Amino acid sequence: MLDVFGDRDVVLRRVEDLVQCEVVVRGNEIVLRGGEREVEEAESVFNGLVGLAEDGHHPTPETAERLYKMGSGGRGREVLGDVILTHRGRRVAPKTRNQKAYTDAIRESQIVFGIGPAGTGKTYLAVALAVDALNRGEVSRIILTRPAVEAGESLGFLPGDMMAKVDPYFRPLYDALYEMIDPAKFQGHLERGIIEIAPLAFMRGRTLNDAFVILDEAQNTTPQQMKMFLTRLGFGSKMVVTGDITQVDLPKGHTSGLQDARRTLEGVEGVSFIGLRRDDIIRSDLVMRIVDAYDQAQEG
């Protein structure tokens, strides 16, 4: 029960804030009083917390929130218990049903498109699965790429060679990798080509075998670039394409390669499309409200 309730009962207090029924604790027994639906919701949360604790996890107040938002479907334990990667005591795992569907699709399909708004974990989870595949020996290298399209700003004045100029575009990918690989090991992987980070234009003419390849910010590709990228797929490789079709930075009148791929490849065997929504945003609640505000403004 200590694992379920948390240090100083912080998890229990959070559950009490969330559920609309009375929670009474008597030793190792939890009594719930209230309406039938409210009691079922609270029971589902506590069952999920107990199951995760039995599996060796340490629930937090955020865990309780995620279980509550997932409702009484009973998949909370399965979703939150799917640990992809553990690094320095920190566990990377899906936190919503759609994120779980996304990680399952990446494991099962050769090409996966993760489409959704900012903060839904599209890139972060893909990088975690890539690092896990590398650690397990399922692939021999990780390749991370994205189109060098500027989001309303010009980087042409930056000093240095081509890689120095495009380096700012790849900061989100570096940030994710730094959280999952020791810095010294990461630098060694870069030097030996085990991890490669390059602009999309550098993919032309290559065949990518035995690799986990991630194309980030794919909404800023053209249909020609998307076709070029997807046809680089080699033997023993897996591709994950992530993007947000509401944040296209291409010149006006240009078709997004991500939108075109969704129309063209839907139903093709071996290709999966997973949609992530505002409910899957795992940053602060403020990010969710910002996304909602922009969506409403566009609809208006």
C-alpha cells in the first residue's frame, strides 16, 4: 500500500482530488462511497495503481491522473506499464492509449506515421524505441533526419559549414537523445556513425539497411521529398515519420508531403498511420489550452 499511496500519501491525495466519491482507507483496505459511476471510476484508478505497484512500478500523482483520464476501460496498467527504456532510473513509457497504440505500431510495422499536435510524444517515443532497438541489437544504427525548413525565421546568417548551419534544427532530437544515452557514449556513437543526424537532402541516393530511421517535422516535406525518403528503406530497417499537419511552414500553395502520404499510402500493407490528439499532450495543461485556442481561432 505504501507504493500505491506514495510517500506521505501524495498519490492517495491526488486520487481523492480527482474522483467524485469518498475514499476511506482502513489498513490495507480501501472503501469507496458514492454514486455507481463515480465508484467505478475510482475503483479503476486504484486497480491500476495496485497492478502497476505489483509489476514493480512506483506510481506518482501523474500516474493517478493518467489512469483517471483513461477511464474504466481497464487498459491503464497495460499502457503505463509498457516501459520502453530505463536510463539513470528514469523510465520512458507511453502515457495514453494513443501513445500505446503508436509504440505498438512501431514495433509491429516497418513504416509508421505518427501525426498529431506538439507535445504528444511523437518524436520522443520514436527516439526511445530507436535507442532500445539499438541496445537490443535489432538495428546497427540510428538515423535522424528532418527537412531544413525555417519556421518564419532565417538562419542563413549563422557562421560555419552546412552542418553548423542546420544544427539548430536538430536541437529537439539532440535533447531527446541526451536523456536516453550517456553523453560520452552518445558522442562516440556520433563519431563512429552509429547515430547519424543529417538534413533530409542528405538522404538522396542512399539505401538505408539495418537502421532505425526517424523523419521529424515531416509536414514540411514536399511530396517528392517524402517519396524520396520512403524509398530509401532497406533490409532490416524501420522508419518512423512524425509531423503536425497544423504547423506547415512550406511556402503558400505548396502541398505537404505528410498530407500527400496519408492520402496515397492509406491501406498499404506494412504502413501504419497513428493519430495523436490534444488528449495525448503530455506537457503541461497550459500547452493543451494553447493548442485549443489556436484550433478555435482557425475554425473562426
